[in-house]
Amino acid sequence: MNVQPSPTAPRQIIWQSVITVISAAILIGAEVFGAAFAGGWALAILFGLDDTGAHILQAVLFALGVFVMAAFIRAAQRVEPFTRRA
């Protein structure tokens, strides 16, 4: 017989899942934000923008990177849940 935990049971953190997702987020974040910085710089040169335009473009791509990282962490949490009922 399989006993299901009650919905009011306290939650327990699964540290192995948390560490896995954080490690992947650090690795992917370095790539995403590095690409945002380099891409903003390269596009600014391509379009002939000055330094201010380059910084604005980098900020826009950086904000897009934040959105990508938030979506990654939410999706990773569905695959590797951070908590379970005790």
C-alpha cells in the first residue's frame, strides 16, 4: 500500500536539485550575459551607433537575458523540484 503525504505536511528542501539548477543557471547565465554584452557591442558597431547607443543596446539585451534566465529557472524547477512533502 502506497501512503500519500497529506497536503498540510511540511515541505523538505531537496538540496541536490537546488544545487544542480543553480550550477546550471550560473553556467548558462555567464553565456547569456556574455552574449548580450558582446552582441550589443557588435550590433552597435554594425549600425554605427555611438557609445550611448551601444550601452542602451547592451542594456536591452541584458534585460532580455534576465527574462531568459528566469524562464530557464522556472522550467528547470519543474524538472528538478526544489521541495517535496515530508
